[in-house]
Amino acid sequence: MRACVISDVHGNLHALEAVLEAVADEEADELWCLGDLVGYGPRPNACCRLVAERADMCLVGNHDLAVLGDLDLDFFAPDAAASARWTAAALEPEPEAFLRSLEPTGTREGVGLYHASPRDPVWEYVLSGEVAAASLLAAPEELVLVGHSHVALAFSLSEGALDGDVAPEGTEEDLGSADRWLMNPGSVGQPRDGDARAAYLVLDLGARRASFRRVRYDVERTQEELRERGLPEALAARLEHGV
Ligand code: ZN
């Protein structure tokens, strides 16, 4: 069983298309998405439609919930709130219904899927070893996948000892080498780990391997679309630096 895992698409259609093209060559049985299809980016409807069509499992994220009116925008930074308001106005009925049908947690093939973390599937950021260990203790699954931070990560826990760090392109993990794992595939549409390329993860549950991948996409096209729609300039600028 091979699954490709994506997260945090954020309305970046060109990044999503590049990832889906790469995923087509991975001989994967399933595609899982950990949420935040919209918010920040200029193409929310097309991204929702593509993920609805291609993903076998999809979670809802905090930005999706904000756009649906289910989370208070006071908790968002000003640029995030501005883009959530724009997205809410631009969202068409079918993509909206798709987002409303999703939950922030799920399981697939025994793997725990959480948009943010097992302790708080909507808000908590798992970026430190401390939070990764607490997340694993709070989850029943051996292998836990999270999104939300936009940073590709791989943490393992064996006999109480936590190991792990950021997972740049080319990181390969042997799932048999530890008791428990927590991984973040990184973000498709707004990476924040200093690598501007779109991120995804290949999980081979049979071979017990995880492979972190990055793929180039046309950043300038997404930047142009952001500017055409009058979305905050900082959201365009950050994409070329992956921050
Ligand atoms: Zn996100």
C-alpha cells in the first residue's frame, strides 16, 4: 500500500498541479490530504475541485473553517484574515459544500491523520520535539501525520526517546527503525521551511518507508494571480522564499 500525502494547498493551483503531476508517477494507491485547501492563495475553487476529485481522504484545516465562518477571524494574522474574507466571498457552492463535508481528523490504513495535532486538530503547531512527543502520547496510532505548520518534519519515538528534525527533500525514513512516528509532509501551496518548492510525502506502508519530496512549480504565475485579485503583497512575496 503506497499513499502520497499532501497538506496546506492554500489555493495555490499551480503548486497543486505540479504535485499531482509528480504524484502520478509515484504508483501510489491513494492520495491523502491533511487540510487547508483554501486561504492565502488566489485559486480556492479550482483547488477544492481538484482535491475533491483526486484525494481518497481529505481533512479540513483551520483556514478552511475560517472561510466557512466556523472560526473567528480575530485569531488570524491580518493578511490571513484579509485572504480568508476574500476567499469566503469568492468560494462557489460546490467547493463550499465539499469543505463542509470534511473533518479535521481521520484514520486511513491505521495511520492517524490530524490537520494540526492529536491534542488539538485545528490549532496546535507541532514544531518542537517536546510537542511532537506530547502529540504521539495523545494519539493511539503508531504513525501520525500532521500538517498546519507548513514545515516538513519527521520525529520518531522509541522506548521513550524522541529523535527527529526537519525533513528536507530527499529525507528517507525506515518506519521499522522506531516504535512510533510523527510526520508532516510540508506544504504544497505555501512552504515555510526555506524551500520554495511544493512538498509532498510518499508513504510505502508495505515496505515501511517514508520519502519526502519537493517539486518546482511556476511561483510567478501564482504571484501574478494574487496581485490581480488585490490580495496582500506579502502573501505573494513569501512564496518565492518559502517562508
Ligand atoms: Zn495551513
